[in-house]
Amino acid sequence: MSGCPLCWRHWTTKTPPMASSPACIDAPRRCSAMPRRIRKCIVFFSPSYLHRRNRLSLKKPRGMRSGSFWQWSATSNMPWRKVCFRTPRHCSPPHFRERSITILLCSCLGISSSTDMPHKMWCIDSFMESGIPENSRVPSARRDGMKKSVKRVLIVGSGTIGTQVAALFALRGFDTVVYDASKERLERVSKDIAGMYEELIAGGHIDSALAISGLNRLHIADDIAEAAAGVDLVSESVPEDLGIKRQVFGRLNEVCDPGVVFTTNTSDLVPSMLADATGRPELFAAFHFHAPLRGGDVVDVMGHAGASPEVLELLRELAESLGQTPIVLKTERPGYIFNNLLNALTRAALELVVDDVASPETVDMAWKRIMHMPVGPFGILDMVGLDTAQRIAMLGATQQHDAGLKRIADYLSQYVEQGKLGVQSGRGFYEYS
């Protein structure tokens, strides 16, 4: 029985059948078996091999299950080449799907035009008509319009962490735009980043030429539409307030190109709380930094149920290009890994102070001396930002109906009301020059 060379079903022939041969009359129906198996592998047979051999019989060993065929054939000497063994999860929209499949198969079969090897081109057309299941996609094909690389980034929010994130991107060679609704904060961004670079130069981590090039890549914008022009990725670092973040992402969706990847630097929210507000849930994930210019060389990557695997892979690669270690979480969890551990420490420290057991300085001294650490829990809170810590405590108190967290939030509010926000304001539990 003759058959189509794009089908994996067993067949025997002396030469590849032509488009006009009876063997190809039923090819669309037999080719329809291929889309289901393209999720595992796309294979094709070498025409030269078929011409050299008088007879080829491609059959599974007796008793072998269909699912084991690929495993068997991958280790055999059959005349086919592996194109991809990835297991995709999603299917691109039809117009992109058809184009990408045609390009992929034409490339594999060495077809440059519709007149070149007409039978193979006819098989491709038949295959296209049979369609692809909606739960599969072309291996390695990216989502429609998604940015394939990141060259220009937009940092929304110029607080403590947002400023450090901007400084890191610029230092690592990315064109970096910083936007903040507060013009007062924007005026301090360049000066703050220059100060961070000076510390790195003094510590021998970078030279002055690298610092200057980083500052040259830094752009400040007070108009969000202007800031979003030409960017490939957005990193949001606005206050830890669900309503504010959703509003910001709604506005960003209006001014950014459709393929721009959105990320949030949230500490205690999860991406699913914000995904629908972005207008592009498949291109959205959490990309959370830990004081990157002050020793925190870890980035948390956390998706959600609707996030594209390609986006998570892009963020993992981006973290590595920034000199950071990506920590990819399997599922959503408020606080990621480190923050869950840190929250337990800082809550215990704050409870000791709120209950009037000891002062912040005493608590930090005990921790630093015993654990041989350079900074204590209250020094860490200053770096995080007391306004951020207060909002997180209030959020936890509201969601969990936790009276202890409510007392901590009220205690931190006293510092926030006095403008003592920690490192970013020059004074918190400690003073900073």
C-alpha cells in the first residue's frame, strides 16, 4: 500500500508518489493523523534515500503501543530527521499558525516554491486543510506579536526598588526609561542612580566608564505615552496597592504596543489578581527583584494560569542577562520564597518592638551579633521602604483579619506620616546620608 510521505503510518513504495497518483487521492484524510502527532515530533523522509532503496517498510514492532512508536523510532536507523521534540501546550491563531507551519515544513523539505517538488507541496496544502487541534501549536513558535528580545525597557515607579531596577537595566546595556506620576521622585532618580554607581565604583565592582555609559542609557519621562514609545518590556514597581496597580496596567495597555511584555515587581500580590487588568494576560507575569544593586542577585519569576510559557522563558533568560539568578516558581504563592521567610523574621522583630520588649537597635544588634549578619531586620525594613512594609502589613491584616498585623501596620504608619520611609527618604529606623 502506498501512502503519503508526511504520514507516519506504515507504507511501502519504490518511489515517492506524485500528486496525480491514486495513492494521494485520500492523502488529506490520512494526513489528518499528523496534526495529533506533531505535538511530539515532525518528521520527514529523505527523497534521495527512497530513490536509492527499492523497498522501504516502516512498521512498528509487533505488540508495541502507538505511544511508544516515537521512542522506538528515535533510536532506530530509519531515514527521517528530528525537527523538534518539544511538547507544546498552546496553538497560535490560525493566520500565524498556517504561515509558521508552511514555513517550517517547506524549510524541512527543502521547498523554495510551489513549483518545486509538487507532490510535497500538495501534501503540505492537504495538511494545512486538515487543521491543528486547538490544544497544540508549532514547536518553538512564539505568540503573535510578542517581542522576541528585549532592548528597551520601561520602569514604572521610582521608589527604592524601582530605582535600583532601572539602574541595573541601564548598567547592563538596556535603554531604560523611568516613569513616575510623582515629578518630585523623578527629579531624584538620576541623582540616586549616580550615587549607586559611585558606591559600586568605590567597591571595585564597576569602573567609571561603565557607570557613565549606564547613565547615558537612562531616560526620564513624566508622560506615560511618551515613556511607553518603542519599549519591549514594562517592569511595574508602583506602591503595593491592588487598585493602583490595576489602574496603572489598564493605562499601560492603552499606550503600549500589543506585543510588549508586562511584568510586576509586586512583593505580596500574585499575577492572577492583575492579569485581566493588563489586557494581555498571556504576556504578563511577576518579575520580582531583591534590591539588585545592594547584594540581592535573585529574581523571582512567577506566572499564572493564563501566562504563555514563552514569556516565562523570556524572563528567565532576561534575568540571566542581567547577572541575576532566576527563581522560577511552579505555582502562584504570595511573597514568593524569600519574602515568606523574610516576613516571618520582620514580623517577629516588629512584634518585639510593638510589645515594648526591646528597641529596634537592640533587636538588630542581637540578630547581627549572633548570626554574624551585616544588617538586622529593621535595617532590612529601611531598605525595603517603610511605606511598602506598612501597606503589606495592612493588606495582610485586612485579608487575614489578623489583629497582630493591624498593630504592626499602625506602628509603621507613625514613621510613614513623618516622612521616615527608610533609605529612599534618608531616614527611617536609621539615618542615611
